[in-house]
Amino acid sequence: MISTSFLLAALSLVFSLSHEPSSQARAFAPNSRTIPTRSTSLPSFSPSPTPRHSLRLHVNDPTKSPIASLADKIQTILAKTSPLNAAKLSLVKSLAGDYDAAATRQKLDGLISENPVLMLSFTTCPFCIKAKSVLDAKGSKDSDSRYYKVVELDVEGDGKAIRAEMGEMLGRTSVPAIWIGGEFVGGCNDGPLGGIVKLEESGKLDGMLKNVGVL
């Protein structure tokens, strides 16, 4: 049985994940050597076409790295086990140190209400990188600016305080944390609406983005 102390120590993986280039694309890249073939003809078949959004989500997927997979498993355990989740919330609160809770909560509420799409993120988190790629694919190819607001909690001076208040608000501190039209939809692949990837795969994301006027 995994001890509580081990899980809490492993939280460092969740707090500061390094983005590792995925080996998924390399694993399926064609080999440069020519493979001899027999002259015997074999039955041919046409594989079912893969939806373009599925290809976009799974090629070079940063969430498939070993570190990201381990962190995701730890996060799942913490989310489902209330005493451990409470310990994580307490840890995030202590890491934030002394801060003005009311002012920070007001800032977080303002970010949610003022931005049609808001993401709280870490710059190197694989799940944040993947969530951004899903949203970026919906933007205009002629614009270098994002149509959604990103707050990088590991860069902002009050990022730890914002994360602590997010924990108070949602009962969870994992990133990415995404709101659309003021509604919390979850993270990359979890949350009340299943997360941004599930919304994209189900075809619901476009409608939600159109409803808030960004598509």
C-alpha cells in the first residue's frame, strides 16, 4: 500500500513537471531502409479514416511521457481520496505563504468574469501544453495573439496565492484549470465537463466557444 507521505512527496511532480518531447511520433516514423517484399500479391484493405482532430490530439502528445503519466495517476488518487486531497490543499495553501485572501479571490473572480476563456496554467506542465494546443487549433491562423487568457501560475508573482484560492473555490488545485463563459469545464482530461480534450472529441467545444463569441 502506498503511504500518504510517499504521495505527498510525489506532489513535486505535479507542481513542477518538465515538458519532455514525446517519442510517439518517432516510434511510428517510417524507417529509412527499404524493406524487401515478396512478389506474391496479398489482399489489400483500406483502414478507416482517422478524424483530423484525433490526429491533432495524439501526435506529439506531451501527456504521454512517463513523468506526465505518473503525475496523472498521482493526481487521480489525490482527487478520489478526500483526506489526501485535503492534505494537498493544505500544502498548496502553506506554499502560498501570507497573502491577502480577499484581494486574491477578487482578482480570480475578475479573471473568470472578464475573460470568455480563461486558463490557469504552468508553463512546463504537459497537460497545460496539450490543452493550449487544443484551444490554439481553434484560433485564427492569421493572428499571433491568443483569443483566450492564460495565467501562468509559475511565472506570476502571486501565482501561488491564486492557486491556493482556486483550491478554496473548487476543492482542487491541479492545472490546467479552464473556464468558458464563467463556467469551470475542468482541466485537460478531467473535471465537471470532462476537460477540454473530451469536449473537443465530443464536438461540444466549438459550440461553447461560439456561445461566448470567440469563434
